[in-house]
Amino acid sequence: MTADLRVDTAELRSSGELLIGYGGAVSGLDGTALAARRSHYGHPALVSAATGFAERWARGLRATADDVRDGGAALVSAAGWLEAVDTNAAEAARDLPAPQ
């Protein structure tokens, strides 16, 4: 029994590139809009809490964007590796003697 694994590397590469793009689009966002009108909160404790939340939100969003980009890069890399394996296998098959 043999396993027949077929991978559409173009689709894999395209998906990876989309993830890289999504990560780039999200990485510029931060929580400043949430704290932009902090004077409206009134009490200093609320201002501090809102500012702290905005900073944590921005750090988390940047980390998520980095993870998404890294995942996309891994997919693109896997597609390249699979294409190289396929090329090497095809070259090796050409070098085999013809069946008798």
C-alpha cells in the first residue's frame, strides 16, 4: 500500500503570501483610538486604565501580526521545499534505467 500525497504548491504559496499580507496590514494598528479621548474619562484612574489597555492591546496586536506573518512565511518556505523535492525526484526518475 502506498500513499499518494499531492500538494498544490501554488495554492500553498498563495495562502502563505496572503497571510504575510494580512499580518502586515494588522501590524500597524494599535490601541491609540481607544485612548485618544482619554480626557473624556474624567478620573485619573480611568485615564490610566484606558492608556494601559491601549498599550497592552498594541503589544498583543503586534505579536499576533508577527505570528501571522511568520506562519505565512513558513507556508511559502514549505511550498518551495516541496517544489524542490518534486524536481529532485523527477531528475532521479529520469536517471533510472528503463525497465526490461
